Amino acid sequence: YRSLRRNPERTTVSSPLEHHWIGMGQMKVVVLGAGVIGVTSAWYLARAGHEVTVIDRQPAAALETSFANAGEISPGYASPWAAPGIPLKALKWMFMEHAPLVIQPKPDWTKLSWMARMLMNCTAEAYKVNKSRMVRLAEYSRDCLMDLRAETGISYDERTQGTLQLFRTEKQVAAAEKDIAVLKADGVAFEMLDADACVAAEPGLAPSRSKIAGGLRLPGDETGDCFKFTQSLAQMAAALGVTFRYGVGIDRLEQGAGRIIAVHTSEGRVTADAFVLALGSHSPMLVREFGIKLPVYPVKGYSITVPIVDAARAPVSTVMDETHKIAITRLGDRIRVGGMAEIAGFDMSLNAKRQATLTHSVEDLFGGAGNQSKATFWCGLRPMTPDGTPIVGRSPIANLFLNTGHGTLGWTMAAGSGRVLADIVSGRRAGIETRDLGYARYLREGRKGRDLQQGVAVPA
């Protein structure tokens, strides 16, 4: 898509800043969810000329999964968790003191089914396909965000200084080859660094030089505070005419004549021409009664936010600690440390052992940079699909659209997903290929899946 955007006369595909929308005309659209995905969807829908209402149970935008994530916008690091060798690694991780993966033993059929589907994607062929489409959406999203920032002047402690994936062992360096092959195929800029070059890129790592085997640097990646961004964009969207209804519970969708005709809320029934489902991990339960089986499962992640006391020792941008699967990000005068995966359903309790792992990672690499006694501890539920790719596009119900399942990459993919969703709702050709991003990929082969990919409503 990059070459198409450089030469727009060659195609009808538009750049993210073109707003000469065509297609279905103005509609009343209800967006369910005011996280970063819901708010970006609302923004682009409003720019398309639609009358938009956003409904969320929280008193303001971005108060759940978007509140304190790792802060990285990393298109090049957009990778599915399902990868060759992961099953064996998962077994080893379970016995580590600072394990990146924790699976609660409580039996749960939904959990077991989702994990089984994830394991089916742990092949070299599936990994290549999944990573390629994730990188495609993430790269497009980064470009949309750059244009949005230039257009609006939005500020969110942003930095554009790349991401460093840090390897502590030579085995990790060698394993990066499969990612490098995909990065090359997709034209993503990267640099393989030795230990000295890693320290040159991130001077705060100097005291930890002996622990570094190498690194993979992605200079096109960015960082920023997702909460600040979402709250600011919500204010801009409101100024554009978007109505935000906060503190409103979402109970169920009402179907009639093959369409959604209303959403029932704690404040009554709300009708619209189209509905966008952007409720993250809570999305599946709202469409289950219509036979739509969204394979989205909540995977719990944790973060700490630490005030910086020694800027010289702090990270410049984002460092991914490959051993512990933890991101360490500079956000203004704070360090955000986020990561880990706890498969425990909708449990939102804070586990002190997880905080200890986050603290260990940042102190081991950037010791003394932050004041750990003033760290704030948080957890959120990442909406994960078994193949890693979010579900963006049409549903089997004609006027119900999906923008969910972004996992750990909601912040990375938000702007692009919102723009793509608005294009699809508006009956407009999107700026990138979208046929493999939708729900249709989970349907059995045949007319039903092909029709949904082509925009034809099919029975749920």
C-alpha cells in the first residue's frame, strides 16, 4: 500500500487524510465501547459524515484496557503469540520465577477451546500468514496516526524513536531470523545490533551491557500514552459532533428482519442505522445469541508506572525484554513497564508476584532510573484471538460491524482499525487489503465465508 499512497493517481485507494467519502451516505451509527478502538472508530466515522453516538459503562473514555498499557506503537513487532515452538516454551515458562505466561488451572471450556485453536496456529506457515497481515494493519495504522497527529496537533507524550527488542541469549538472537524474514517481505525497516550498538541506542543500558547478547531495532516504531491519546481524541470527536454517553450499561442487541434495530441499555433503547461492536473482551457475549461465535478471549496483562528519578538511566523509547516478554517504555517523566499473559478469564485481581516480575525486569536493565516506592500497579484484559489478528469488518448481520480482538496491539493498530472500519461502514474501499481481517476467516470454507468477505449479509 505504500507505493499506492505515493502514487495516488494509480488507484482509487485514498490516503488517511482524504475525506471525500463516497458510498452509503450519512447514517446514524452507534459505537459500543469507548476504549481506544471505539474512540478511533467514532472519530473516523464522524469524519465520514455520519451521526455517531458512543456508549460505554465507564464514566469516561479509556478507563479499562486502554488505561495503562505498555505504551508502545510497534508495527514491526506486531506478531501473533501463536508461533512455532511456543507450546514447548510455554511449559518452560510455567516453571520460571518470573514467568511471562501464567495459566490458572480452574477448568473453563471457553478457555480450553480458545487455547486449542491457538495451538493450531503454532505452525511456521500459519505464523507467516498471521504476522504478515498483522504487520500490514499495524504499519497502516502507524501512518494513519502520523497523519492524525499532523492534522490535529494531538499530544500524548509521544516519541518517534523506535523500539529495541533486547536479547539476553544467543539463542534468542538466532530465533529472530523468522521475524526478520517477515519484516523483509513486508518492507519494514530494521537493524540487527550487537551489545554495544544496543547501548548506543539506549544509553541507560550501559550498566547492563554484560547481560545483552544483541537486539533487533525497529526505527519506525513509536511510543505514547494511550490513555492521554484516547481522552484527547474523544474531546476532539465530541467537538466534531460525536455524542458520548458514559456511565451507561449495555445489556443486549435487538434484532429484527435480519438487522440490528436497537441496543438495550441501562438508560433505555437506542436505535440506529448501523452498530459497531468495540467492546474488547466483552464483545463475544453480546453477539452469542445470534450464532456469532467470536473467538476473543481475555488475556490478563499487568503494568507498573514509575516516576523517573534519574533520566540518564531511563529508557529513551521502548525496550522489549525478550526473556520476560516485558515492554519498558519512556512516557514523559514516567516509565511504563507492561507485559505478561495470565489466562484467568475475567479475573481482575492484582497479583503481587506479577508486580515483582515487572519490577525485576526494569531494575535489572535500567536499575535506579525510577522510584519503585511510588510505582502504581494496574491490570487489564487484552482481547485476544487465537491467530493474533483482530476482527475488523462485517459480521453476518448486515448492519453490525466488528472492531475487536486486538490483543496486545490495540494501541498499535487503533488508528488504522478505526479508519478501515469507517471505510467499510461507509461502503468505501479501504486503504489496505481487508478481506482477511474480518470474521469471515473463522467461518467454514464455502459460500457463507466468501459472501461475508465480499460484503454480502449472511444468516448468523
